[in-house]
Amino acid sequence: MAAFGALRDGRMVGRLRLVSQRLAGIEATSVPGLVRWMTAMQAQDLPAALWAVGVRVPGAGITDVRAAIHAGTVVRSWPMRGTLHLVAPEDLRWMLDLTAERLTRSIAGRHRQLEITWADVEKARDLALEHISAEGPVSRAALFKVFDDGGQPTLGQRGIHLLGSLCRHGWLVLGPLAGNQQLIAAFDDWIPSSRSLEREAALSEFLLRYFRSHGPATLRDFAWWTQLPLTEVRTAFEHVRRELVELEFAGTSYWLSPEVAALLDSGVPGGRSVHLLPGFDEFVLGYTDRSLVLAPEHSDLIVPGGNGVFKKTVVAAGKVVGTWALKGTGPGAAVVPELFDEARPLGPAAQAALAKAGRRYTTFLAT
């Protein structure tokens, strides 16, 4: 598809991303459908991940999102970057097939430090699958005891690396919920049907779905997001570029779906929107370059000290303008925002939108 044109205002990128990510304009209709649309959603912090889904599905409560995870219609695992994500169950196997080998090579040095060999991984696999076959899904603590008792020590991060290896190679997966933790299940039991794709087809699908759900975005954004080689990404992109639209801004090409690009003519929604997003949300973390939605001088306010822990963000008209927290508990709980620039408070319409977003969050927690 030919290039749509050049953007004159970089602020429009954030608003277009709101639409692609189902935060404005086009509504998601179900929890599993939303996760499938998003392709993969950052989920190392489970409470944050629950709200990341809930904020995008009108009317959904926390029990709806938990129920989808508990039933396995949404799956939480390590499909890429060594980081937990929510994905559709039918997508997990082909994602792992694409990314596991490269990640395994990247952590080989750490495995040598931890004295983890491939024989150790196979032994841990056999111990885990034998125990789960007899007892059903197991907690992490109980599984680590199985490892320890079977001669595979778990101290010093050895246990989590063994678990990660077994999940990355499609033998184990996080399964049903038990309170605020997830039990570990056998992959083939928990996900009886997960697609396998040839590498070229898998990478093409990954690319197309990422740009549809995250666009406007760059090829470098996708390569960072998946940790796949940029040269391979560029080659595979030639198979899908005709199904996407190119926008140029400041000499950089951004790609997105034709449906979202068409809104530049008919009107891009979200100009008066205010969203309360969780920490680690895809709107911020789904890109290697976040400068068009988050001013670089404010990055340290989102990740204080670069500690890797992302704060909850206030997003107004597609731009991150502050952070927020929930103060209090029960019926008296309230959202308290902290704007980056207190000298430029939100206008009356944005204040009303912020209050509505706060009520949406507290309602989500209560239902």
C-alpha cells in the first residue's frame, strides 16, 4: 500500500496509537478478543496486567479478566524478551518457536554461572511433568521443592532459570489462578491446541499484528519488542508492507493499519480523552522510542532511577502527562494524579474525563 503521507504534528502519533490499542474509538468486545488483538501484552506485574486488559474492554471487571486467565482463554507466559506477557493460547507455541532460541543464546553465560546444562533442563522437565501428571498444576514453591528433592538446586536464581527454560521450550506454562499467584501447568494439558507456523509465516503474522495493534510504529520498535534481528525483520516486512500504511514524521517511517490511518481524513478520536494506565502498559512499553508520547525529560519520573519499575501513567490526548496512584481502600478509595507540570493543570473537560477514568478504575476493582 502506498504511503499515506507525512504527519505535520507528532502529537497525532499518540492519538493514533490509542485507537490501534483499543483505548479510543474502536472498542474491544471481550477479554480474550482484546488480548488476541493486542498480540502480546506486558504482564510481569499481574495486577497491572489485569487493569491493562480491563481499561481496554468496556464494562469488564477484574473478575472477568481473572476468569479468562483461570480458564486458559488468556495465557500468561514468556513469549519474548524473557518477560511475562498475556497472549492468546493458540499463539503461544509459534511465538516461542520464533524467539526461544535467540533468548536461550543470550542467557547462556548466566546458565554457565548457575551451572545449568541442557541435561539439567531435561531432568527438571522430567521431574516437573511427572509431578504435574500425578498432582495437577503446582505452585512455584512446590515445584522448586520437587526440583530440589530431585537433585536440581533452586537457590541463587537457578530455580527461576530452570522454570523459564521449561516454559520457553513449551513444556510448562502458567496456568490457573490460586489467589494472587498462578499455578504451573503442563503446556500440552493447559493449551491442547496452539498453532505451529513456519518461521517466515510466523514472522509475517507477528509483524502484521503488531503494526495493526500498536501502530504507528517503526521496524526498530518491532525488532526491540520481540528481540528479533532487525535484518530478518526487514526482510520479512516486505511480505506484509502492502497490507499496511506508511506515515512519515521527522524523516522516520511509521506503519499502521489502513483503517486507523483513514481516521486522519475522517477525524482521529481521543483529542479530549484521559486514560489512567497501569505500570508496564503497552502504550508506553510497546516501543523502543517513546519520545512522541513521553517527553524524554519526564522518563525518570516514570521509571525513577532507571530501576525498571514503570509507574502508572496519566495519558491525556495520547500524551503521558503524569503518574497516578490509588489512595485509600474500599468505597473511600480515590485516584490521585501527579502531573508533570503543575503549572499547566488539566482543563475542565480533561478534569471531568480524569474523574470518569478514576471511577472506571475503582468500579473495575469492585466487579
